[in-house]
Amino acid sequence: MISYKPFYDTLFKKSVTEYELIFKHGISANTLHRMKKGEAITTKTLDTLCFILDCSVSDIIEYNKPK
């Protein structure tokens, strides 16, 4: 299962808010809503988030094996 927990940790470490992502960088509020619900995002969005946050993919998502 894909988890976006590292994304929220990265936002905190970089002192970036969801508000900034939406209004300064043009990330869709729907995208952030989908991430909160654990739903899929595109690799293009993933690439954009990595660019904005100056981080790697592993700082945005992680894979947790189902038990």
C-alpha cells in the first residue's frame, strides 16, 4: 500500500504549508485531498512536488507491504 506520510513529514521539515502549495505553486486542492485519502496521484504531480520541495520521491511516498 502506498502511503503519503513522508510527504507530510517533508512539508513540516521544509516549513511549507498546503496553502503555499495551492496558491503559490499551483498544486490542485483536489490533489492534496486525494493524497490525504491515500488515493493515487500522477507521476507528473509527484515530479512537480519533488521539484517544489527539492526532495526525492521517497520523501513523498513510501510502500508498506500489506500484512
